[in-house]
Amino acid sequence: MIVPDISQNAVAVADHYDELDPIYRRVWGEHVHHGLWETGRETPSEAVEALVDTVGDRLALIPSQACVDIGCGYGSTARRLAVMRGVRVTGFTLSAEQARYATAHLVPDVDIQVRDWLDNGLLDASADAAWAIESSEHMVDKPRFFAEAHRVLAPGGRLVICAWLAETDASSWKIRHLLEPICREGRLPSLGTREDYEAMATAAGFTITGYEDVSRRVSRTWMICAGRLVNALLVDRETRRVALGARNRNSFLGIPRLILAYRIGAMRYGIFTLSKAGEDVP
């Protein structure tokens, strides 16, 4: 597990997303996560929706199921799966600004809460399915992240995690110049490998039913974001004001690092499918 030189916590994560909210919405849009390209011809919007749909497929969602979106951002994934799959979703975010936007764009059967997943207040075995798209990286206590998901899921429930991952056995150069700074600039308390995640999932009681490394199919996201950010800085005065005066402005340094980290294999992107014992999983 890679840990940044400067400790990060939930308060720092919330401050990061609250302060940079207008830039995130302009650069990333409503989906604050990577896109997944199947053919390479998809638009960015189609690619981010493809990732959401992949999560829904791997969860094998059916109508009326109770679901949890761990780190729901602006609520776009929760809204899409509620509408397309007919499920009920409770979303958790640390960011008051994200929750404000999500609440203003609610659809039926979606509830958004400003609350730390590590203290979520949900009842035992109260959810049929859960997902975490690029939010586990922000968890201060990753074993507890898994333990809470296992506690909240009903027997037979599934959890899908889309995660930024460090290359297994990354060299000291990659850690020092890419992965540790990415953690620090991105407000990640730690960054695990595939093996770290699988060990924590198993320790929490999950069975690992699937894993796929989709790094090559998501990595172009960062070139798109870099282009959007440069354009916004050039043409929009408010974006320049926020970016140049922000406490979290060093976060933008992470974009070129991430582009390079993906290109040389230091950064990986994995999709885990996990199940809680209780019934056979097809």
C-alpha cells in the first residue's frame, strides 16, 4: 500500500471536492470518473455511461433492489441505474457541494446523504447491492471500507469496485515520482494494488467472483480532461480565478502524472466483483 508523505483524511477529501466543484463539473461533467471505451469510437459521454452500465451488469441488478452508491459524487451513477434498472439507491458523499447538485437533480428512488461511508448508519444486511466507483481510494481506513460493505449487504449481495490501483511491485522511481505525488495531490490517503484489494476483500468475508484490468480502455480519460482544463483556463475567467487561488490547486499537477503513469504501467485501473456468502452466484 502506498501512503502519501502528507497525511490525507476525510476532511481534506471533502474540502478538495467542495472547493474545486465548479472546475470538476466543467472538466469532468456530472460523472466524476473515467470513461470506458469498448470500440474507441465512443464519445466521452458514451464512455462514462458505458462504465456505469458495466457496473450495473456485473451487479446483475433487478428492479426494486435496495442499492448503495459509496462515494456517489454528483449522483449521476445513482440516477442512471435507478432509471435504467429500476433500483432504489442511497448515495453517500463527503462533499456538500456535490450533494447540493445531486439533490437539485434527483429522480425517484434516489436519496443522497452527506456522510462518511465509514460511519454510514445503515442497518445490517439492508442492501442487495453496492458499488464504489473511484471512491475507495479516498477511504482513510480501507479494511473498514470493505467491512462496512460486507455488513450492510444482505446474504448473496454483490459489491462492484472500480478502483485506481498501483502497479504490483512498482519500482521506487515510479513510487517516488508518480504514485506518491498522485496520492498527495489527489487527496488519496493510500493507493493499493490488486493484491491489496483482494486481501482486504477476503479478510472482510467477501468472495472474489471477478476482476478485470481495464487500464488501456480508460486511460484516454486524462488526455480529454487535460484538454478541457486547458481550454477552460484560457477562455473562462472564473475557472482561472478558482484554479489559481485554490488551496487545492496542486491537484492539477496530478493530471500529467496520471497520463504518464498509465502510459508506463505504474497506474492500473481494475474492476472487482465481490459477493457475500448466502446463495450461489452464477
